[in-house]
Amino acid sequence: MPTTRKQRTREAKMDMTPMIDVTFLLLIFFLCLEFKSLEGKLGSNLPKDAGRSQLPSEPRERLDLRIAVTNAGTRRPDGLQGHRYELDGHTVQYALGPRHVESLAELEAELRRAAAITVPDPVTGTLQKRPLTIHTGSGVCYQDVTEVLDLAHAAEFREIDFALGSRRTR
């Protein structure tokens, strides 16, 4: 069967309908997401003395909380699928300023006592609680840090920073 010139010059056309459908579905998907808050996000405070200002910053009195592992413990699988495990015999020690604390109950009492102490803010002159800086040592687990963070929030510390590394507490 001979082909006509008309059939040879006809262009292939692409159907754009599926691509438009996919684009609208993606648009609807992203519009339905909630961007209000991220629950796992921890607030962090940037240094107040950084920036373009040439004025020297006033030092603030800070409260240091150090977490150190006294016994790393042994890993025991938790029985669930995956690579999760629990630590048997894992113990930590805390140091709030110069005081050494052995348990979370003692740490809670010390944090409440320290939160009651206010110092004047060098910029505004108003009385405020000292900022708390949490220092973690080698081998400290996330659970250890979150327990301390929960206690600090319960003691009404609102300015909490995290530092890398730690000196030994003993």
C-alpha cells in the first residue's frame, strides 16, 4: 500500500493530560501538608554577641550541667525488629555547676534550687534566670539528655543551650 505525502509529514503529538493531572495532584498534596510546627524540633538559641555590631557584648552568668557516663552498660536487643537495643547497667552522673549529683531525683531538686536564683541581665538590668548549658560526655545516650531536658523544663529554665564535649565530672 503506497503511503501518501500527507501521512509521512504528520507529526507525532504528545498527550499532556497525564502530566497536568500529576502536577495538580502534587500541588494538592503539598497544599494539604501542615507546616505549622515540627514536633521533633528543639529550640536553639543563637549567640547574642554575634553579628555586625562592633560593641563588645557583656558576659552572662551561665549555669553548666554536665552529663557523664559512669558505666556504659551492655547492649541487649529489645526483641523488636530492627537494630534497637536496651542498655543493661547503663549509669550516668550529673554535675550542676560544682555539685555532683548521682540520681535524677537529686538533679531535679538541684535544678529547682538553681532556677530560683536570678541574676541581673547585663543589657536590660532586669532579674532573670541564668541560662542553662548542657554538656554531654562520650557515651551519653539521647534518653539521658531528654530526661535532663524534661527536668530543666519542669524547673522552668527557658534558655537552654547544648555544648559539644565535656570534661570529666570526677
